[in-house]
Amino acid sequence: MSEICPRCGLPKEICVCSVLDKEVATKIRVFTQKAKFNKVVTVVDGIGSDQIEEATKNLKKMLACGGTYKDSTIELQGKHINEVKSALVKMGFKEDNIDLQ
Ligand SMILES: [Zn+2]
């Protein structure tokens, strides 16, 4: 027997939950802001709570920087606007949903 998706109850081969999640995702905003001690952080806002932990892990790895997340906001150390965008696209987020500011 194939594995069953815990969310929709369909076999994993035909389940589209994870695809839908990414498609209906609201706008992801990417911007920089000043953090403590005059440092700059890149903020990624709008990734859903079910994906944010993995997204943070991937971004830290792909950009080789430190970072944390809280609620729907990821904070990465340093300035990485364009790198974050291409990393998110590689992870499967739609380019049109990513807003650079
Ligand atoms: Zn499903």
C-alpha cells in the first residue's frame, strides 16, 4: 500500500497539498533592515508556518549565513536580497509571489 497524506487522505502520489500550499501562498516580502549593533539583516516575511522551519534551514545553508525565524518572519544575517529570491525560487516558491523591497 502507498502512503496516505495526513491532510487530504489521498495517496501521496496524487496528493497535491504541498503544491497547493506553495501556489496559494501569499506574497513573500524580502527586505533588509537595521538590527542591533548596526548590523543589517535580510527579512523574509510571509512564508507559511508549515514551511518556515525548513525554509529557514535551506536559506541558511544556501546563503551560508546565520538566521532565525519567528511566526512568519525569517531574519538572515547580512544583506542577501537577490540571493534570497533565487534561493526561494529554487525551493519551489513562485517568482511572481516574491516581492523585493
Ligand atoms: Zn494531501
